[in-house]
Amino acid sequence: MPNTEEQTRQVGLSPATAVKPTRLIIDCDPGIDDAVSIALAVGSPELEILGITTVAGNVGIQETTTNALGLLAAFGRDEIPVAAGAHRGLVRTKADHRFVHGENGIGGVDLAPARRTVNSEHAVDFLSNILSRHGPRSVTIAAIGPLTNIAMLLALRPELIDNIEELVIMGATAGGGNITPVAEYNTWADPEAAQRVFTTVGLKIRLLELQITRRATVDQGVVATMRAESPRGDLLADMIDGYEDRTPDGQPLHDALAIAAIVDPTLIETRPASVEVNTHSDSQRAETVFDFGPAAANSNLQVAVEFDLKRFRELLIARVAGPVQGE
């Protein structure tokens, strides 16, 4: 396989980014775009994946956990531990998103049973234990599902906030929603959790909101290239074919943009903001109100306002369908 310097050069990254990989935990609800996100992560030498935690969202917790284990096995990385987390929101139980992702959450694609079993710890304990073993600002968390696990972690172990280098979130919307006219699905699934996370003092957050991520599309040309590149690319292309989230420009891989922004932070442009989540009104529930004004200038929350679609697609093709890190 190409060495690390060659891999990073192929997609325009500096070889220096691979010298000290970012320690990463992925909190997710696989999910087709989650599946592509995991593939991108394991294919990127810039990342050291410490574990995956699951939450109910696109499908139930048993299915999201089974999918995470099966995906890691299919990608040749089943040594990465998986811990199951919250099976419902903090306050209310919400409907899943399987009408978009298929009955099993991954477009009806059947994965071989994983040899590894789920970790015995709850996801919150798993996250706590990993953070406790590392120093200040040393672990990045990608939260690409409902924020229930993350909210519980922050509530139960606030002393560990300083050990989080960055929380990169796919969620919320600065415009129209994808589950109600005003709400994005991950936030709508647990708005109380989202409000707690977005307003946590001292937590560095990068937020990829829906109006940006719905532009992170793959068209048929990209999918065909993925399919032709490798068995893993072919597997993911089958999942994407079963993905009912479609735009005129292709199918948006919302969660994959969050992982791409960790692999290559220069892909996105951000602005400081504050975000408030409506946790009260039923008709406006989970609406997210953004403030980019002067009061937010020193905010710990950075919201993506632009990204490079061409480079995002190039990164996906190179990493998702290319060699897995360690092959």
C-alpha cells in the first residue's frame, strides 16, 4: 500500500498531519452515512480510532450496535471496541429514521456476523474511561447521531470536559429541517441533550449543520468510482443505492463531512456562534436558533458556513474505497 506520506499527498494533505494522529472516538447511529463515515475514519492515517459508541437514532440501539460491529469487521478493523449507549432520548422517545436508511439501517445490505462482541460497558462509562486515561485536550469525539450519550457524559463526568480536544457534531439546522419543517433529525431525536451539549461551558465544539451537510453529496459518478475501486467501495455503494435521502446534486453524506473535517480541517470554513434549541413547543420543538452576532465572537462553538465539495469527494474516493489504515 502507499506509505503515509504518499496517501496524504494524494488528497492534498500535509504529510505532517500524519505524524501525530488525532485520537478519535465516534459516537454514532449507523445509518448509511455513518457507515461511510466509519469507512472514511478507518481509511485515514491521520486518525487513531480509540473506539465507537452507539446510540439509538436511525434505527434502534440493537441495530445500530450490530451495524457498527459488522461494519468494522467488513472493513478489517474489528479490533476497534464498540460500546452500546442510550436506547432513547433523555425526555422523550422519538421515531427512528429507517424510512430513509432502510429497515436494517444500512440500505438492506446484509453484513457477515461480527466475531467481536459489544463491550460490556455502557457507552458513557466507556467514554469516561478512555478520557480518564488521557490528558487534557487529548481526545476528539465525533458525535454524528443524537447527542444523548454525550449529554449524559457531560452531566455525569463534568471533570472530563478538559480532556476533550474537540467535539465535532453533525446536527441542528440554520434553515429548514429534514424531519419537521424546522428541525434536523439528530437534534429532534433528543433536543434536551442537544441543548445541554451546545451550552456546555468550556467545551470546544465544531458544528456541521444541515444546510452545509446536505450539500456534501455524492453523485452517480462518485458512487460508480467507489464501486470500481475495491470490495469495500462496492459494499458502501450498495448501501448508498438504498439511501432515500436524495437531492438534485446527489445523495448527501451528512455524517461523513464531520469526519472529513477532522481528517482535514481546511475543508471547512467556520464562524463563531451560539445555538439555542427549542425544548418546549411541540410545533417548533428541536428548532435551532443560531446567533452569529458580536456576542458570539468568543464562543467555544464554531459553525461550518462553507466547505469544498470537490476536495470532499476526492477525499472520500481516496480513503473510503482505498486501503484501510494498517493494510
